[in-house]
Amino acid sequence: MSMEEQDGSKPYRVLILGAGFGGLYTGVLLSQILGKRAPNVWITVVDRQNYFLFTPMLHAVATGALEPRYVAHSIRKIFRKTRVHAHVGEVERIDLENRQVITPHRALSYDELVISLGSETNFFGNRDLERRAFTLKSLEDAVRINNHIIRQFEKAYWEEDPERKRALLTFVVVGGGPTGVELAGEIYEYAVRELLRDFGRRIDRSDIRVILLEATGRILPSLPDRLSTEAIRRLTEIGIEVRLETRLESWDGELVRFSSGESLAAGTLVWAAGVKTNPLVRELPLDKDPQGRIVVRATLEAKSMDHVWVLGDNAHSVDPFEQKPYPPTAQTAVRQARVVAHNIAARILKRPEKTFAHHHVGGFVSIGDNYALLSAKQFTLTGILGWFLWNFVYIHKLPIIRYRLFSTFGLFLKVLFERATTEIDLCSKPPSPGRSLAKDESLQNRGERQAG
């Protein structure tokens, strides 16, 4: 039943694109602020998936520490006691002139538009790498990595050639940001502390190699130098090779080549070396920065168009304290969502709007089991205390208590029990020999058919 049928009034439509941290929180908070006021306001969140993906813990799914259900939470359950409606479908086009968003199902009209579509992996024009490399941006990516790691051990178990065995068990992670560092740590812990127990009769620890590549002179540039150095120490201590100032040239599925001319055999390469703005955002006729992010006012409304709000990875929002753009983190997106929700409600209720300005409180990075680095305003923390605080802060970001408890339970499972080492690939058949294992064609084609 439409709103017109419910009360005979013309609806005021708030359309939110993306159910990540920014979009989801905007919808929930706007519903809470409005309460029972302005009953003609219709809030809709559009996303291609019917779940909110808790991205900070994707690396745990990729390495068997958490089941997918602990990081994928139904948006309909989240919205159940709110005024927010979920529209599951791909955003095909944003028509700013006619105030419509086109999906495969219908054209959605809006009075207020919130853009929070996130980013996509940036391969910097390397088509071969884009086709072959693993990424860690989605739940499917995480499951694919997990299955592939197990499959590499299965193949290596019966491999008689020592060099070929080591190549199968060499895992290269490209990118020294939080995603790359966390994933490298988790892969090593998974391989050495878990999979080696199952495959140890024919695989030795010395056969396993995890390499972290970073093109610049340091990893974790968003953290203080001291913590960057500590991260390298920790990674090296647990057995990971860290190569700084090393650029990847190519990977053909078996051989990694560096710009220096050096090469090494590796059956796995995960690309975590950069993101770029969502292409739908880049195409919009709005003022944008060189990276394609929409320039916004202090209120987070687009500088060049009213009634269009932008946050998270899609917004070029300048920190007034540091005089530089805010980092594209979950912390930033959640804080921006509070301001966007407040300002849309203020416009509806004819109240004062507010501006977005906050001090970045710090960063967290986990490295393997029970160890994390924390950087806050006045202090730093490392080790198991940092790890517990890292998990607490991220779980606290979940919008409803039920899922906080659910994720906390998942965390305790991770601490108390062994990781899963079962290959469960319900979406695709194993790739045939000689074809890249990184992206199975049947899964990719299936996804394209569903999106279309």
C-alpha cells in the first residue's frame, strides 16, 4: 500500500543509496529522530544485497575464523521497528534532473537523496590483475578466498615437487593499508596454526610463505610512525615477509613479477592496494575532486545541488581542524550519518541544521590472533588488550543490540574454538586446471545474470 493510499497525503520521499555504515545509519537515525512526527515522510534504503555487511571483520571470514552469517545482517530485521523500507536492487542510474533513481524493478522518485554507495577496488588500469587477483570487498570475496586457501592446501598435500608445493602455499597480499595488514596476519595464522594441523603429515611449516607488499616506504600510513614500525615487527615476528618500496608488475596466476625485475612463484595474490569512487558517483554532473568524490558543504549537502546529501567514500568533506579530507573509514561514515539524518529531519521539521566537524579519534588494526594496534588521541595500545578493544569498538558500531550480541558470540567462538577448514562452495564448481582460481567464471556469470 502506498502512502497516498494510507493517509491521502503527498509523500515526502527520502531515498538512501547504499546500506553500508553510512546509508544504514542515516536511515535508522532519521527514523528515530522523526519518531511519529511527519507521517508523510517515506524513507527507503536501496542496496543490491538484503544484508548489511560488517566489513571490518571480512578478513575473519576469509580465513575460517567466522562464519559468513556473523558479518551479514538482514537489513529488513534492522529496519523492522523503524520507518525505513528496504528496496533490494542494483542502482543502474541516478537522474538528478528528474529526481529519480533507476533500478531493474522501477524508477524511484525522491525529494531528498542520500548517496552512500561506497567504493570499488582500483587496479590502476591493470586488466590482467583485475581478472586474476583476489579482492576483499564483499562476502563473496571472503568466501572465495577461504575456499581457495583450503584448495591450495589440498593440492599441495599430494604434490611431490618441493618447488611446486611451496608455490602453491605462497600467499602474496598487495597493499600495506589496514585491509592488507589484517588479511596477511590472518592468512598466516590460519595456515600455520590451523590448516597445518590437518595437512601436517605431508606439508611442513617451511613450505608456507606469506608476503606483504607495499609500494611506499611504510605500512599503515594513517597510524603514527611508531605503530607502523610496531606492525612490521609483529608481522615479521609471526613469520610474514614485509617488502617495502616494492611495486607489483604482474601476476599470471602462477608467477609474481615486480617492477625491479625480480619474480617469485605464488599461487595466490590478494589485491588490497587501493580503491576508487563508485562509477555511478563519478558520472554525476556535480562538483567533484580529482578522485571523483562529490564536494560537499559543511552540512554534507552537495555543494552544487540542494537536496542531495553525500557521505562516506563518496564525499569530499574537509576536516576543518586538519584542513584535509576526512579518511574514508567506518568511523567517519557513522559520524556523518548522524549529521545527515539530523539535517534532513531539520529540513522537514523546519529546524536549524548543523555542520559536520569532528576530530578523528584514532585507528585500529588487528594482526593475527589476539593482537591489535590502537591509536587514539593521547595514547597507543598494542597486544591482546588492543585486540579486545578493537573488537569491542567495531561490534558497538552495529545499529541494533541483537546483532551486537550475535557478533560478540561469534567473537568468542573465534577465541575459544578452532577455525573452520571445510571448503564449502555452494555457488560454483571448482575451476578447471590451468584457469585462474581467483574469480570463478560460473559465479561471476551468475552474479551478472542476477544483477541484470
